Amino acid sequence: MKNIHYGLIALLLLCSVSAAEAQISIGIGLPNVSIGINLPLYPELVRVPGYPVYYAPRMDANYFFYDGMYWVYLDDNWYASSWYNGPWGLWTQSMCRCSSCVSP
């Protein structure tokens, strides 16, 4: 009987639900770049009208999704990741393969 009682307590502790909050933290990440984006949840993305680009209006960062990649514009640099939470790599114009590539 004690084993069932302890088992129920363990099950209740494991199944407890808590609200998750979005947070931004700063850390050091090598060989990639740590830019202070640490998202515990997938961000809400909204489409930019007339363009195949999405942005995150509730974030305190210039955070975008375009062509299968996540992008952050920070301190005059672009950072890209294939995952919404990084790891982030610094993107330079020399990496662009098209002739019409421009950076704001």
C-alpha cells in the first residue's frame, strides 16, 4: 500500500503543470555566436504583408523567419540559425550567392 501511495505522489509531482515565461538571457557559445536570444517557447510569428517573411512582434529583438531560416538583426549584423533558438552564426554579405543581395 505504501508503494502505491508513493507512486501516486511521484506521478502527481511529475505531471504538475506550470506556466512557461519567455526570457532572454546572455551566454557564451562557441563555435557559434551567443547573441542573447534564449527562447524556451517557439515565438509567435506574423507574416509581413506582401513578402514571404515573418517577424516576431512580441520580442524585444529584430527576429525574423525567411526561407527556412531564423534571422536576428543586432548591432548592424545579421545572425542566422536553422532552429528558432539558435545556435546563431554571423552572416556576412560575402556569404550571399545572389547578385541582388543587400543588407539594410
